[in-house]
Amino acid sequence: MSPSTISALSPLDGRYAAKLAPLRPLMSEHGFMHRRVQVEIAWFIALSDAGFDEFKPLTPGARTYLLGLVKNFSEADALAIKDIEKTTNHDVKAVEYWIKSKFEARPELLAAAEFVHFACTSEDINNTSHALQLKAARATVLLPALDAILAKLREMAQAFADVPMLARTHGQTASPTTVGKEVANVLRRLEKARAQIAGVELLAKMNGAVGNYNAHLSAWPEFDWEAFSRKVIETPEPLGLGVTFQPYSIQIEPHDYMAELFDAVARANTILVDWSRDVWGYISLGYFKQRLKAGEIGSSTMPHKVNPIDFENAEGNLGLANALLRHLSEKLPVSRWQRDLTDSTVLRNMGVALGYASLAYQSLLTGLNKLELNREALDADLDNSWEVLAEPIQTVMRRFGVQGAYEKLKEVTRGKTVQAADLHALIRSLDIPQAEKDRLLAMTPGSYIGKAVDLAKRV
């Protein structure tokens, strides 16, 4: 760890910096600046094609040069913008001035320089940039990470579909299931949550200081600025932004879609908190072992330990992510009158929230890939839990009208250590068809798994 990372205030940029390298260029201030430049350039090029006599269409060479400013945007460029901001004390204006500085020695662009940021308010640039940041983060970091977890869960559900496992409800022994079916439960929940994240429309507006195109219409009253704005926002990248047009706003885009997206991510995270805790418990029961890594130490004093740290790290970071995501979703849609600035500083923490989520997904996948099924422990647990067969026995008794079926089984099993012989004696005494007695006598805790195998394989 370098001195710069070891002194970082946030572990995302310190201890875990390397793990978040893919997210950093997208959600950092550098990433925000990059998207601002992209929006300004897309708007500028579109204005040149709008048919205004005062701004003729740009030449192919000028277009290529401008798109190159976006494509090749570097950390040095971001730092140059920060230097300009020291004077302007305004971050969006610094981006505008930086772009104009790139027009020097290019007469065609220099002549049109006043069309950079034309009729825009800062929030026209910021809200579109945020949408582009979230679009990239969702597509390149969040969804691929969730897909990797889903692929692993699908593999486990299939591989362990027919491995019997004692279930526990209220922490007590309950009707058996299979390992694969329990994984399938999580898989199906996470698939739905993933679809909800992917399905959120990312919105953006380019409509001026209070959402009415006031400045735009002052310059060209007859021009259809709303249609023009929609075209810029919805045209695919790189000439447009490739997100969904927001027709109604105050100065800021209302951020409802952000709340929807962050809530969807938080729901997925809650499912994974539940799963992390369950796996932690299964490891504690011995159902799973963890593959060892050479040189790794589980405890500073207890050399035998192999701690489930990946699932603990996942749970902790999912909690941090959700704390931030929920604040974002509650705060961002609230703005006083036509604009206040409370959203601005909060929005700068989108990357922090998604960073903790990304870190958690990596930890969880690492933990899942270390797991090894311990059939001996699973079988031993089942063999010591014959009381779970009280349910099928009393259900068959009810079918054939045996009075007090539940009470008879309660007397034999409740609060007692139940042996197979105890249940078999009761079964033989029942006034039910012999074929049904034989079926119940052949049943074991490991075979009493209902439709679990089919359900697990079906996902």
C-alpha cells in the first residue's frame, strides 16, 4: 500500500483501492468532469446541426477533434479543469472555459466558441452527466458483478439439487430441504432484483434554469427546443447521450429515477445480506468447509480457525452501501421550490454507495468460490433429527381419519430426543393400510424432501 492510499480517509480509496479500480474512473470527480465534457460537446455539435444561420454545421475534422476531447479525456485534463476552478470557484464554468481553451489555433471552433454551454444552466450539464455516470456504472460494474454471483448460485443450485439438508425454522429442526433448493430460493429472488436494477430508466433534462426553455426561446423563439433537447438526450452515444428524456423539471432533474435505482440496488443488497448470514450459519454448522489459502491465518491465537471473513465483509459492506443508498433515495427527490443545493454534495457520494456495494459483491463471490460441501455433517444432522418425520406421519394419519393425529405425534416427539424406533413403533400400531405403513417405515429424514430436487433443478 502506497503512502497516498494508506493515509486515505475512506477505505474505498485506501485499503480496497485496487478492488474498486473499474468504478473509480466512472464515479469519481474525474469521471464526473469527463461526462460534463461529453455533454457540453454533444450539445455543441448538435447546435451546429440545428440549422441556425449563425452556427453552420461543423466540418468533419472539427467533429473528430471535439469527439477526441471526450474519448481521450485524461487525469491531466481533469486537473487542468480544477486549476481553472480555483479562479472561477464554479466547477461547470471551469469545464466550459477548458473546452474553449482547446479551440485556440482552430479558427472554425474559435468563431463558434460562444455556443459552448449555450442557453444551458449548470444543472443541464450536471444532471445529464450523473445519468451518464450511472449508466456506465450500472452496465460495466454493478450488473456484471451481480451476474457473476447469479452464475455461481445457479451452478450451486444445480450441483447440490439432490443433497438433503435439515431445515431450521425459528432455529429449530424442521422439515428437510436440499442444499440446492435453498440456493435456488436466493437465486430466484436475486434474479428479480437484478431485473429491477436493469429496468430503471435513466432520465435527463436540458431545459434551462427552471425547466421552461426561457433562455433558449429568447434567442430563437420559433425553434422547437423541446424536440431538439429530446434528440440530444436520446440519440445514442457518442453524438448523443443515450438516456431517456425528462420533459418536466424544475432547475434540477427531479431525481426520482435515481431513488428508484438506488432502492432497487438496496433491495438486491438486502437479499445478499440475508444470504451472507445464512451461509455464515451453514459454515458454523459444518455444512460447508472453506478451501484453504496457503499462508493465510484465521486467528492470531487460535491456529485451527478458518473464519468466514468473506461473508462477514460482504455483510458489513452491504450494510454501509444500503445506509448511503437509502439516504440518497430519500433525500435526492426533495428540493426547495425550484432549486436548492442540498442535492449537489449528496450526489458526489453516489460512487461511495456503489463502491461499498461493489466491494461486497466481490467479497461474497470470493467466499462462495471457497465453499466445499461437507456431506458427512449434513448427513449426521439429518440422522440425529428423526423428529422431523412427525409431520409426514401425522399428515398420513389425518388422511385416513385417525383421530388426534397431531396430538399423538406431539406426545411422542415434543421436547424429546426421538429415535427411529420410537416412530416405527407408532407407525406399526396405526390403523392405516399396510402399504402406507411400509411407505412411512421406509422414510428417513434424508428422503423426506418433497419436491426440493425438482424445484432446485428447474431454476
